[in-house]
Amino acid sequence: MATGRTYLDWNATAPIDPAARDAMQAAAGTWANPSSIHAEGRRARALIEDCRERIASHLGARPEQLIFVSGGTEALALALTGTQPSQVIASATEHVAVLAAVPGAAVIPVDAAGRLDPAALATRLLPGALVAVQHANNETGVIQPIDDVLEVVRAAGARLLVDAVQTAGKLPLPASDFLAVSAHKLGGPPGVGVLVARCRDGVTATQRGGGQERGLRGGTENLVGIAGFAAALDARAADAAWMDRAGVLRDRLEARLQAAGGEVVAGNASRLATTAMLRMPGTPAETQLIHFDLAGFAVSSGSACSSGKVGGSHVLAAMGVAGADECIRVSLGWTTGVAEVDAFADAWEALTHRRRAA
Amino acid sequence: MSIYLDYQATTPCDPEVVAAMQPYWTQLFGNPHSQHRHGWEAAAAVDVARGKVAAVVSAAADEVVFTSGATEANNLALKGVMARSHRRRIVTLATEHSCVLETARWLEGEGCALTLLGVGSDGIVDLDALAAALDDDVALVSVMAVNNEIGVIQPLAEIGALARRAGARFHCDAAQGFGRIPLDMPAMAIDLLSLSGHKIYGPKGIGALVVSNGLDLAPQLHGGGQEGRGLRSGTVPVPLVVGLGKAAAIAVERMSGDRASARALWDTMASTLAVPFVINGSIGARWPGNLNIRFESVDGDRLIADLRRLSISSGAACASAKGRHSHVLEALGLSRAEAKASLRIGWGRFSTEDEVRSAAVMIAEAVEAQQRQAA
């Protein structure tokens, strides 16, 4: 058991919110198949539809625009392939779930601050294209100028898919044609997510059979997971100030590390307040991860899904970050406190001093 | 309080499964792909569950690819095999689950060829017809283990032998059979097997495709490549995987006990039901927790509406929500009227003899009331 350890890898996954856990326990009593027409089935259906309304309102959508899926990866895949776009255009720092789903996608570069240039996008756009852009990057927290991107996309007769996996429950969500959200990044359970399709025209199912989700996603709904998802979004919305608290802690951490010789990737960019990509010059990320693990901190060198694999971060490479292999990601959550952040800064300073002395 | 007799639609989660998942909903929440202690603990739990699932079907742990359920597993099996095969044809049965049939028809639209084999009035595949349909253009034979509507069990070992001889892959949708009947992938020559958590007293939102080692399959969900060496992307939901593993282990432990009690409840239902009925599908080759029956001069939907205290169905849940008729009963040769006069009654681990006996009395009364009105 990982007790007594400090978890600072909230962008990989978050602990389930107690409110979500309670909602899931309550929902476990409503276990029937929501497509069944008997009383148990109708109760399960009613629970899903209640959750759909709550989730929709948190995401700034209408209930009928929601398609429940197994997570962020499936939500993205459904939009990318289920809309059969004439072309997919993605920023170079998109999650691998986007880049790997459409190997033929046109890739738009980002600047050193990780930002996509809407004007550069405009020159590549064709009608019928689908543009995939993250609201905020999972590794650096850099927030993309979605409103400007949307303007350019609309002017070209294209459509916009926003990957909001890292921002739902954290920031107000932008307008878009499609929005992908995962429950386990915001205090809900793993195994459930949603695609918001503001316009269902031209969307076809990619996972076929059964006709659930109004024909757009076959498979018995993950009822308990959906209940946890809704409760987690309720909990995030009920404590709207948590992101401000996280921002204060993140800035405090970065200030200390910068004073000790550390560098913050895209430090001047508009970033998600929970996320810091930090460079310790001269110390490989691998060395840092081992040190922090022994010291009791869970941090990462980037995206969890690729951190077990060889090869550096495509995000940092796209930004041209110097010393990308000396960077680690620290990400905070709603229960992260000042003592945890200070303890991590102490450990960071201890390592950098030891490395300099050696 | 109503009596739940719709165990083919879904099953309640076993309390032992709920208990096994509990710590993974809370303190052990790590992302199994993270390279730190929280992640390693989660990854270890996934590995244990993987072994438990594999053991049920005599597979190796690394052959298990966790998915969001049987629908995803079936989609992955059919699309994944066809994308990588130079052969073009899929052979399947008219009585398969709608997710297999819809995926096969979609593949047909993409340029694959499709042979839909009929079944006998007992619901069982005609092995001679299958053998005749197999040639060197058949890439995949897809046949379910236990039918979700009528409970009949297909002769899997014979089908597997025929498919192998023809050089085709054999996919078995075992959503209703996994953990209920003995399944041995190597012995039955099953190359791909789909299963679902919520049909075996596990959680919803999780399932698996077991893929024989060495079989080349095209991924359908791309990204981090977390499962099956890149075969399926998306963060693996650890609590659900742990729950599926526990459910699989319990199913193996209780396989003969569960079967014997299902059989005893079958006898109770059949002997208590005091109106004439005809059983749809084979009686011998059947999972005894399913009874699909029809009555003279009744309307099944009205019967279900009349039987307010019973949770039963006229067929697959996903079809019943849309009022579709049963393609399975049609394939048995039933007329539209006979299909409409049919009920699917399913019991399982938590059903009691009292419940089944009361249900039989209620069904008989409701059937007689309708028949009196019709007369």
C-alpha cells in the first residue's frame, strides 16, 4: 500500500472522490441493464438519464449531445473516425490517442511556448476537415487559444474537436463541435468518459451493436461508472476555488525551484494551474524519478501511457525544449496541500545540491 | 419488491466482487501505466486479474486483452482479423448477438464477404452446412458459446476443428458462456474469445478479448497502446479489472454448483408452470439458467406488462428497448406470432426456489387470463 506517500501525478489519474465513491455505492443497488424494459431496467435508465443531465450541465452541453464511452481514448476515436472527416488536422502536441488514431493527420507545429498558431492553421484548412486540439496539454499544462482556433475552423467550414480530458472539472470549457472528457482525471472512476457531439449529423458508431447511446455506441452502459462520473463533476463544481488554491501552490513550488536553479517549461505561457513541467539542468529525468520515488513522491516524466516506453516526449520535442530529458512533470489535485508541495521542493533542492556537489 | 428473472440481460455484482474492488476505488488508485509505486501496485493487481481470467479458458495470461465489454471485444475480433487477413469472408450464424451481426454487416459494406448460416429449429448450427461454407476465402468463423436469448450451447470443439482445417480463425462470443460452461481455447481450437464482466456477477464497463498468441490483429482503439502490446489503448480501469478477475475466479470455483442450482430451478419452473408451453431451442444442449418459452394465443409484451412483479423480457435487452422483434426466434423458424408469444426467463446465482415457484404461478395465471380473453 502506498500510504505515507505523496501523490503528485494527478494528470495521470486522480484518486476517486469520496462523493463519487458514495454515488457509486448507491448506484450499485441499481444494477439492472438500462435497456431492459422491466422496473429494474427502467430505474437504471432513469439513473443514467439523471447523470446525463448533470454531466451535460457541467460541460455546457445539452443531455442529448452526450455519448457515454469507455474513456478519453474512445471518445477521441469516436470523433476522429466516426465523423469520417475529409482530413484530420492536429497540433503537434496532441495526446497520442489522437496522433495514433489518425496516422495520416496533418500536424500543425507549435511555438516554443507550446501554442498552436491559429493563422498557421488557417492556411491548411479545407472544408469538411476535423481539427483536433487539446484545451490544455497533459504534460506542460499549456492552454491553447481555442476560441481563436474555433473562429478559424468555422470560417473554413471545418469542425473542431477539443480534447478536454485535462481541463474538465478544472476550467470553464470552450465552445466546440466535439468535446472529449474522461472521468478518472477529475475524481471519477476509470473506465468511463463522454464525447459531447454538439451536432450529431454525420456521426456514425465505431463500436457497433446493441444500438445504445441512440445508435452511436454499442455496449451495455457502465452505469456505476457514469454515476461516479456525475458525482465527481458535482464535487469539482461545488468547490470552484480549488483551482485557485492549486495555482497558488504551483506558483510557490515553481518559484522555489527556479531560485534553486530549476527551469519551468513554458513558464510564461497561459497554463493549467495544476501542472508544472520542471527541468533540473544536468540531472536526467530517470535519476530524478528514482530519487523522488525513494523519497516518497509519485511524479512522472510525462504521459503515463507512454512513460513505460522508450523514447522522449513528443510534446517537449515539438516545442524545442532544451534539456527535455531532464524534465519531470509535477501535477497537483484538489486535496494537494502546502506541506506536500513544500516537502517536494525540499526533496528537489536536496537532489540538485547533491548533484552539484558531486 | 419484484422478482428478477432476467439474468441473461445482466447479473447483480457478487458481494465478494464488490469487496475485492473496494480498495482499488480508494487508496490503490494509481494509473497502472505510471512508473512509480502507485502505478506498480495497480499494474500488479491487473496482472493477477489477467491470470484469473486466462485460467477460465485455459489461455495464457498475456493473451488477455481487457476491453470495455463484450461489444468492444467482438468489434475488435471481427474488424481486427479482417483488416489483417488476405481472405475476405466471414462465416457466422443468424442467431449471433446483434453486435456481431452489425459488425459483420458493416464489414460487408467495407468490402468483406459475409455468409450467415441458418440454424435448426433447435437453434444449433448444422455442421455439414458449416463445413460446406468453409473454403480458402474464409478468414473468420464467429459463433457464440451460449445464446443470449435461448440459452443453447453450440458444438464449439467441432466448429473449431472445421475452422482450423479450413485455415480460418475461430472467434467465440462467450459473453453468456464464460465461467458457466467449460471452455478450453486450445482444445476447442478457439483463436479469439470475447467475455463480459456484468454477465458473470462482475461489474459493467469491463470485458476482454482473449487472443491466441501469435495471432495478428489490427488495433481498433489507438493511443497509448496499453493492452495486448498495442492492441487496445486507453487507461486500464484497475478496479473493474480486479472485479472481473474476482468474478472469473468465483465462476470457476462455483461452476458445477451454479450449474446444479440452475438445473434445479429449471426443474422447479418446468414442473410448476401449470399451462401448456413450448420450449424455444434445444432442451439438451442448453444452459439451464435460461428458459425461453412460448404459449398459445398470448402476446408476450402484454404478458410482460401484466406481470408487474416479475422482471423478465421477451429477448435481448438492447432490442427490447426499441421494440424490435427477435432475430433469434425468427431463425428458429418461428412465425412472427409465435415469436411475439415468447418469454425469456433467466435465473442465476442469487435466485431462490421460492422466487422461481412464485414466478411460475404468476406466469401461469397471466397466460390463462389472456387465453380466456382470446377464447
